[in-house]
Amino acid sequence: MKRVAIIGAGVSGLLACKYSVEKGFNPMVFEAEECVGGIWACTIESTELQNPKQGYQFSDFPWSSSVKEIFPNHTKVMEYLESYARHFGIYQYINFNSKVISIDYVGESNEEMESWSLWGGKGKPFCSKGKWLVEVQDTKICSRKVYEFEFVILCIGKYSGLPNIPEFPPNQGPEVFNGKVLHSMDYSAMDDARAKKLIEGKRVAVIGSLKSAVDIAAECANTNGAQYPCLMIQRTVHWTLPSSSLWGINIGYLYGNRFSQTLVHSSGQTFMSSLLVALLAPLRWGISKFAEIYTRWKLPLKKFNMLPEHSFLEDLFSCQTLKLPEKFYDKVEEGSIILKKSQNYRFCREGLIIDGETQTLQTDVVIFATGYNSDQKLSNIFKSLIFKKSVIGSQTSVVPLYRHIIHPRIPQLAVIGQLGLSSLGAAEIKCQWLAHFLDGNIELPSIREMEKDVVVWENHMKKYSGKYFMKGCALFTIWYNDQMCKDMGCKSRRKNGFFAEWFEPYSAMDYADLSLSRHSSVD
């Protein structure tokens, strides 16, 4: 039996474990915390799902009928993930309080690996004489132990672990500030009582514009009201949605069905398909404008100088759109939240000074909701300097992962959740594909061909996602899933009937049992 390690017991780790067990493996899962759930285990009290729960569920494990909310909060999501882990017997494979310090590939020289034309030498998951040494620290007693595995699956996530903190010139950063400065990661890790104590009766400033920023700002407003308004500073304003529908139309019917894929170019398109994309360009533009007009009508964006300078479509492609907390702009109207847009700001003893303004913004607590350095986090786990360098993206390129899973130059390793759409459904089809691969049912192309494929995908991201291409995900989901299904020998068209196939939104439920079944007819 080949030994498989899974690092992380968030959504991706649970799925990787479940599907590898189905293929007869006996994986060992290492989780640094005391529970499953990953980012959902460390989030603020008011956080809810961004999408309706039907769009965030396992293909073979629907939500309990007792959950009535359309957008369950983080407590309900955690209960759902824990139920999934219990139902499929995943807990028995997890080592909690086990933090992976490093992984080191041994048994193959760098010179030998550089000579390979196929991944791992033969394009198979277990074809090399190399092994992974996984160094694990018990977080309770601080002891360390090294384990040996033939394959490692990294499920460490891109929204945790290594916060991205802005840099400041000397004497303009947090060091000159008399108040408290922390990252949203630290705030989310607090229990509800400690978090409330930190912000209650305080002048809080939140730096950021995406989901964690608006959630924290709303939580501060709920706690303090207009007496101590929460200041929210955004460098880039993104499109926000008051709900998951536009004028009563579920956004999935506009962007989550197969017809929406005909609005964008894809790899290997025929001339006729490319021509169709060009002919439908006005429709693509029209749908984007439809969303912008609706959002401007529903929310006072112009009044508060919160109109984005780019299109709704660009934000959607790069997963920068977000659903606002309930009555967010009501809190802005009443003065509980103060919105500021500025490219630059600096600290002083009493608070913050925004470029172009002379008055100090009096502040007690500053919370950076500025995201995470996921590439560096991924790099840090490797001992090899060569591997460290090869997984770091740049301002002009992403981490090179074939099918968003396999690094062409790192053998016997898979990465889940680092690139592309990071939803539950996306993680599930990746883990089903990986289970097929581990079982010997998928053959990889040459290293060079894999690297070319990575470039093709990246170019598509750049074409539609603009400067946010590194976060690109939406509107390519079905095309990506089609490729994964074909790799697995499964039918890529998953719905019954012409209308359903082309116009109903796709969800994880449409991709149930891909790891168990293979079809003779492949689209």
C-alpha cells in the first residue's frame, strides 16, 4: 500500500481524504488545529455563505432539512462539514494538533529530475524511487516527528496562514501608532467574547475592500453604532451585490450555466466557436451592464464614492465580487460605517492620515483585511530551494499547476485549492480527478506539454480578469470541469435535456460519483 499524506483538514483536505479512501488508500491527514473546517473554523461571528447553500454543498451529502437559511452562518457551515466528516468516517484518518513544519523530497537528485521528460520520470503518481519526508510538530507538547510518504497532497488553502501586510516608509507604519494593529486573520481567530471586547467602545479602522473587510466593518457597526463609527479604507473598490440575484434573476442563470461559456474563448476552440464568441460579445457586455445598473440602483454607490472603475465582468472573472452583509449601506447612511477610498495612507500616533487630507482620522484599533500571501505560504513548506523557487508566482504569472493540481516539476505531489475557483464544488472535482490519477486511471502528458497548458490557462485569465488574473476563476468553471471529466473518462455533459444542459446553473450535485464511475461515451 502506497503511503499518502494529506496536509490540512479544511474542505479540500476532507475531500482528498474521502476520495483517496474510496480508491483503497489509507491516507494520513495532518491538521494543525483541533477541528476540521479550515478557514471556516476561524472566522468572525457574523460571516455567512456568499452563495445560497445549494451552491455550496457536497455532491453526495446535501444540507440537512433543518437548515432553513438560504445563506447559513459559519456555525451552520461548520456543523455541515463536521457531519460530512463523521458520515464518511474521515475522522479516523486525521491527526489533529499536528502542524507540518516542512516537506522534503529525497531519493532523486536534482540533475536526474531535470532530465525527465515525463512527470516523475514516467508520468505516474508512484513511479519514482523518491520519497517525501514530512516533519510534523505536535502543537500541544511541541515534539517533532518525521514521517515518510510516497505521495503528498497539499490542502493548506490560500486564505489563511501567512497574512499580507502592506509595507510603509520609515516612521509612517504601525510602529508610530499608539493603538493596536492586527490582521483579520488574528481577529477571526479570537472567540466571539474576545473579539467583541477588542472593538467595543473603540474607534476601529478596517483596511480592505473584500469579504472579510465588509464583514468586520459590519460587526463593528453592530457593536458600536454611530457613537464610535467604523472607518473602512479601500484602495480599490469592487462590485458588491445586495443579494445573489439581479432583478429577481438568480445570477447562476446569467453566469453559471453552459450557455455562459459560449460568451468567452476557451482552449482549443474551433474557428466557428471563436466566431460565435465574437458575435456574442455585445451580449456579454450587455449582461455586465445589466448587473452594474441593477447594483447602482439598489445601492448608493455614487453617493458614497464607491463606484468601481472597472467592469462588473472583470470582478466576476477574478472572484472579486461579494455579497454585502445585511443592511450594510443602512449602517453607512446612519454613520455607523464611514467609507473612504484612497490609494495611500500612513500611520501617526493618534491614528491614520489619508493622502490628500490634512485631518488625522482618530483611531484606537486598525485591522488589516488585506488578504494573504498564499504563494509564499506554499513555498515555505518546502525544504528544497529549487522547489521553493518553482512554486512562487510573480506579478506576471501564477503558480504553474497543471489542471490546477500538479506542478510539472515537482514529483509525487498535488496541490488542491491554490489556483482557480476555491469553492467546495471546485475542490470536489479536483479531488475526484486526483483520486483517478492516484488509482492509475489518468496519464499525464509530457512536462513540456503540461507547462504549455498552464500558459494557455493563464493567458485566458489575463484576457478576461485584467490585473486580477491571479485570482481568476469564474465563467471558466464548466469548461474546466469538462476537461476534468474527459480526463476521467466521464461524460462532461451532466444534465438531462437540452434546456437544462444549456441554461440551468451547474452545481456540485451534477458531478456526483465521478471518482467511482467511468462512462464508455465521452463528450
